[in-house]
Amino acid sequence: MLERWIEALLTLGRHRTRSAVTAATMAWGMFMLVILLGASTGLRNGAEFVFRDDASNSLWIYPSVTTQAHEGTPTGQTIRFDLDDITAIQRAIPEVEYITGRFYPPDELTIVCDGRKAVFPVRATHPDHRHLERTEVTQGRFLNAIDLARRRKVAVIGLEVAAHFFAGREALGQTLMIAGAPYRIVGVFDDIGGENERRMLYVPITTAQLVFAGGRRVDQIMLTVPESRISEGERVEAEVRRVLARRHGFSPSDPGAIRVRSMIEQAAEIRGVIDGIELFTWLVGLGTSLAGVVGVGNITLIGVQERTREFGVRRALGATGAQIVALVVREALTLTVLSGGAGLVLGASVLELLGPNLPANELFRDPRADLESLLVATAVLITAGALAGGAAAARASRLTPAEALRG
């Protein structure tokens, strides 16, 4: 078997210029295919980076002002959410996975600890909020149901807050003064959303409502749909509108009464665009590679014509048609796989070298040729080689010894 592959290499070496030009075309086609696939991967990574901080299977609901009269209620009515809205949504819509409310304390809250002062943003939420913001607790715990039920003055602080007040010291169990009230630190968290997210403090929504005289007001509702049921996102959004419309007396079709920011829809749109780009990438890359395949097929066919007498001798000495076919296909595969493989390796190497060194960009990050794409490209390469030699091999196999010797 080794001798047969060596023979294929020697045969290609007899026409070095012709083989080199065809090999360069094939290598360029595979190189461009890998580069384009890496670029589409960079776009997909960029899209995932955009959603790194917020769950892409979430809905964010904000109260607004009615724009339609409904059952005797005039337009211009201000909608206000409360804690009972969250309970109603949970009971009415089983597809809801996690749900949280946000109550907005004053923007500028002074945090004091051991004589040090600083201004950090405070979020008043439910325990499920950590799933919406992908908050990772690194020490202690997050808020829980008991904290809300008892209106405990507890806080979960970001790494930036911990570093500011407790550099080199244990933060858990310490007390912070938030707007003049003492809060015990029960957890420290990290957040892939960046430094601004790590500057947050989380407190129970019921505690903040009590401290800042918010009653039961909720300024924002956030919920997620399980990934397995994400296709039902539009229906869940419609159900949320119906539940809130029934509770607050506005028309479910009123676009102004509440505002819904659908991360599900945004993520689906972006993924659809990227899927289209990837399909276009494959078409362009395969089209470029096709030029190389045609070149391999042409020189293989020319080689068959030039070696007609050789094939006649082989047939006269007992070679079968299948052996002649294998000989021709092997030569086509050798040229295709070696040249295309070189382009594939070169393309992957360029991506590996350039990817980590590209400037930080939220829309295009870490372009790489993933293993699955490389395996598919390799399969395409081998198939192309077999097809390139197939037509010429079929012609060679039909030659009888007498015809071949006369040729």
C-alpha cells in the first residue's frame, strides 16, 4: 500500500509545474474556507459576548402609560407594578422558569464602612435575579426567600465593592451602612458583565421597599423561559401581557401600557443572521475549493490520456479495471489531500496566531476554526479528491488492452 502511494507521488512529480499550479489552487480554496469559517465563528462569539451578562432566554417588562381606552378607562393611565403581579405571573404561566422584580432605590446611595465612604449602585431584587444577570456567587450566598419574608437588612456585594472596603480582609459577616442603615454582608459575587456589574450591591426587594417607602411597588419584572421551550417565547410574552392587563385594567393589545424587551427575540434575530452568514461562508468557501477540484480533475484526465499505453500494458499484464480506477483515484486523492490539507493547516494556524491578538471588540471575538468545522472541511476535501479522479478513472477503466496499446 505504501508503494502505491509513493508511486502516486512520483507520477505527480513528473509534471511538477502542472501539479504545483493545481495544488496551489486547491490549497488556496481550503485556506479561504477555513478563514471564512473562522470569521463566522468570530461573529458568533461576538454575539454570545453581547449576551454574556443577561440571559438570552429572558423577557424584561416595564410599566408605562396606556394609549388605548379600555372598558371605560381613558388613555394616559400610568401602570404601576407590585409584588402581587409577580405572584400572578408565576401562577398563571407554568413556562416561567425564573422570575424577579426590581425596585429602584435612589441613584446615589452613599456606602460607609469603617470610616470609608463610596457611592455604589444598589439593586433591590428577588433571589431569582442571579439567574437573569448570570451572577456567580464566589463567597457566602445570594439572597433567599427568608431574607425577603423577614425584610432582612442583608447585602450581597460585587468583587469591586469588596476590594474597595475589604482589601486583604474577609468581607462576609461585615456590616455596611447603606443610606444610613446597617446591612450585613452575606455574599460576594463575580459577574462576567464587567467592572460595572461587579460594582453592584444586591439587597432584598422587600427590605428596600420598606426602607425607601416604596410600599409594594415593583419598577421592573424580569423572567426567563427554559431553553428547552424557548420557541414558546412569543406565546409567553402574550400571556404576560394578558395577565398584567387583567390585573391593571388595560387592553392586552395596548402597545403602550407595558414595554417588553425580549432578549429571546433579539438573540434569535442575531443567531439567524449569523446562521445565514455561515451558510454564505460555506457556499463561498466551497465555490473557491471547487475551482481546485476542477483543476485536479482536468490534470487527472490529461494524465489518463497521456498514459493510455501504460494502462494498456497494465491491463495486458492482468490489471483489472478496478485496479486502474484505484490507481487514478489515488493520484487525485494524493494531490487533493496534500494541497488542500496544507491550506487547511495554514488557515487554522493563521487563525490561532491572529485570533488572540485582535483588538477587543464586542461584535467580533476570537475567530477560530472549531474542530467540527475542520472535520467537515476534511471530509469535503477527501470527497472532492475522489470525485475529481472519478470521471478520469471511469474513462481509463473502460479501455481494453488492445485499445490502450493502439492509443
